[in-house]
Amino acid sequence: GQQVMQIPQYQHVQEGEDFTTYCNSSTTLSNIQWYKQRPGGHPVFLIQLVKSGEVKKQKRLTFQFGEAKKNSSLHITATQTTDVGTYFCAASGSARQLTFGSGTQLTVLP
Amino acid sequence: DAGVIQSPRHEVTEMGQEVTLRCKPISGHNSLFWYRQTMMRGLELLIYFNNNVPIDDSGMPEDRFSAKMPNASFSTLKIQPSEPRDSAVYFCASSGKGRESSYEQYFGPGTRLTVT
């Protein structure tokens, strides 16, 4: 099945700094989804990217899908303490199943 | 919409006991997924159902694990007998055709299982 590698595993930033997490696959992905899991919570869907080179924004969050559809990134501008959590990318396979990356755990220091 | 409902939220049991986790997916969703999350292994897909039919159970660790979906609104994950290494958070998720046909998954709050 699909495998996605996600880096970094952990990231500590000062509040107000930017943050980026990267997701890479050795194979071409049909689409990629991003999820956020708050500490003690459950994964929550953020967005799906489908098209080559696609860029989508949600307030301070910018999501990109690579031209070759083998990589994706999530960038947060001017982090806030509410951004704390683990961010997962997930590649879809057959019949709607997802393969999740290992996640990037973001800590925002006030 | 109540979202995906899981019970119990916490379960503490002794090794060798049977454990049953329950899930009610979002009404109208026809896909249901069971995941296990641990620090060591991350988020692992155990099994998923489409229209109540198990499609892929290759993620089920061993024969001690079984899952059923007798109807569109209920699923169970059973571990018998349980072992300490089964301790984890178990999530149920459901999906249907979302906006932009994205089939995003909606997760329940999870069941934190501790086997002593």
C-alpha cells in the first residue's frame, strides 16, 4: 500500500514563529489529506489536496501538493498556542482507506 | 450531528479478559474504520468496512482481534484474550461522500484501553 514519510517528528517553536511539516512518498499519490490531533484528542480533518501543484489556504495555514504529486507540506504562519498538536498527512488508497504518516508533534512556547 | 460515538471511553482490564469496543458511525456514512494508536507505532489501520462488509483486515494484529458490523449504525472490535501489549487508544472513524468528493474521515473520541 501507500507509504508516506513525514518530517520532522517533533518541532518546538516560539509563539509567533512559523512552522512547516513535510510529507513525502516514493509513489505518485492520487490525493493527500491533512489532519490535526490535539493532545488527548482525536484526529480532525483539515483539508484534501488533489491537483498537481495545488495550494490551499485556511487562515494562517497553507497546504501545498507537489507538482509530481509525491510530496506535500503544511505551513503555519505566526504560530499561536492554539496550534499545538500533532499534524498528520494521509494518503488515500483503494476504497477510501488512508495511510497516515507518523505525524509531526508541534509545541508552541509562549 | 452527534459525530462518531465510541464506548467505553476508558477500559482497564486484566490480561486474559475479553474486551469489546463499540462504535456508532455518523448516520449516512457507509465506510467505517478501526485504528489503533500507540507512541511506538503511531496510527495503524486495523480493519475497514464498506456498506457493512469487511474489505481489508490485513492490519488486524492476530487472531485474538475480531471486528463485526452487523448493521450500518453499529460496529464492534473484540480482543480475546487481551494482552498488555494491546494497551493503546482505539479509534473508530467513518466516512461518506464529503464536499469535493473528499471522503474525509471523521474520528470518534477513542477508547483508551489498558491491559494489566
